[in-house]
Amino acid sequence: MLISHFEERGIALTELPDGSSVPLVFSDAQREHLATRRGVGLFDFSFMGWWAFTGRDALACLQRLQTRDLRQLQPGRLCYTLLCREDGSVFIDATVWCHRPDQYWLFTGRRGDFGHLRRCAQDFDVAIAPLAQSHAVIAVQGPASAALLAQALPGSVDSLSYFGFRRHVIDGGEAWVGRLGYTGEPGYELLVAAADVLRVWRRLATVPFGLERLECGMQAADALRIEAGYIHFAHELAQPAFPAELGMSHLVRIGGGEFIGRGALRDSQTSSRRISGVTLDGRVAMRAPAGYEGRRTVRLTSEAFSPVFGRTLGLAFVERDSGPADVVYTGDGRRGRLARLPFRDPMRRLVRRSAPGLQA
């Protein structure tokens, strides 16, 4: 898809565990980061896992598989959710898109989750078809994302509310546009057939546009999602973590039947830890004071330099009774303070004004 185009251009790539590649940086990660915060960033998110659930038991299967009550999810709407293990720990986070009661899409950050989905679906009358090999995902993120799409793809986002999606025709080819993102900024994801994606990417990157716009890589995406307080399966979920520890108890339904891990979550005690933000005092590791080992230490699950805040930000699991602004030290001796998540949240007011329904 787009990767061969990026390779021909000499764009820096990074390899994923499944053997696929994604752009790491196009020009300068900090410039890309700031362009997304001030204008528009274009991201290739085609590495994601994407499956169609179709059949009489599509809803029942997904009710069993994940933690939200999808009976409330209307056609043309999507929601953020969790897939748990039998012990109640989070296997992966995901989004579910509802087309109709017998057809849904499920997205995760890993194509390798297919085996897990098939095992969970074996008792249901449902067909699961992978779509990631035949389609690409372009994320258009930033406060000017709607303006860019209005210029490049007229009519694609008119009146589309947050957590909504719809079909759009681009040069005679079918595409889908969803209003969501992974950066904390207003944004959209375009789901495009592989045969059309290069043409769409070039149009988004080159159409006359008077505001800041850059192609962006995963290095910028990672720093943006840390600022927004979003988890990553390879970091925050690298060790077993439970919804309450991730601040995601609101994603676990009360009614709507059983789901994988529900019994364990129902019987579990309150966790002694929670996820927190950490602001580090220096961009480079500082010399630890004598005896720091006896002070409160944290293991950062994620960290990145933030050009918005001018310092390194991180995520870490801390004791539940820890207070905001508590001083902590990382394992390598850097001094920091705990911080409430998200570090930056330009979306909060916009999401509150969005259409009602099952959302994040």
C-alpha cells in the first residue's frame, strides 16, 4: 500500500512485531507533533487489525468478546471498548463500528489478534473476515482536520458527529470516514481500498491549503497520545492491567449479559494501583541524589519528549493513594512529579457537544 511509496521516498520506517512497517518520521518529529496540535497531521495507520463480523450472531459474539453493551450502539456509530482475558485483565483496547445488527467492524492495534477473535467466536453463527490486507487507514488529525477534508474531499465530513461514520465516494471508489482519533485532537480516520489509497494520500498532502499541514510518523503519534493520556498495547498492556487500574471502569458494562473476564472483574477487590501521568524535570537523565532508592520510585510504561510542554512526559502505574504533584523517581534516577491525565485535552468540550449515544 503506502509503505512502498514511503520507501521510494526514503522515509524512515520502523518494523512492527508482525513484520510490517510504519513510517517513523517524515521530517522532524517535533515539527510533525506541533503541526498536528496547530493544524493538521496525516498518519498512516494501516498497521491496525480490522475485521468484519457478519451473521445472525454478530451482536451476540461481540457482546461476549468485549466490555460495552452494544445493544445501545446505533448504525453509523462507533464506540471505544476493551477485550479482556478470563482473569479480567485487558487483552487489548478496540473500537467497534455498527453497520446494522448483523454487521459490525472491530479494530485493534494488532493484526495478530485474529486468532483470539476466532477462538472466541467458535460457538457463534458469525463470519469474521480480515479487511486490513485489502484496505488502508489514513488518520487526519488536528484542529484544522475538518477544513482540510472539506478542501480535499468535499462532502466527506459535513455534519458528521464524533464517534460517527459514513460511506463516502472518492473518484468512484468506496471509502468510509469516521470521526475519531488517537492524538487528543479533533480528527478523522479514512478507510480506503488499497487500490485508491495512494491517490487519496497524495491529494490530502498536496491540495492547496493555507494552514499548517505535515505528513507525520509514529514517533510524533506516540508523543501525541501520551499527552492525551492514551494507552498503548505494547506499553501499558505489556504486563497484566485491569480496567480500574487504567481508569477505564466506565467501559465495563453492568447489564447486557456475560463477557470474557466479567466474573473475575465482578469478584475482584479494589486495585491498589492506578495509571498516572509523570512530568520529568529534565529532558536528559539527571544524576540521582544519594539514597534516592529509598524514595518513591516508578517504572515508566511510556515516555516521550513533548514540544508543547517542553519536557519529557510519561505514563506509569502508581499507588492508588498517590496524590497529584507527588515527587517520584524513575528507575534510572530521574526526578519527576505525578500529574493528572490527560496532560492536554482539547477534545473534552467538543466531545460533550457531540451527538448522544454509546461513545468513549
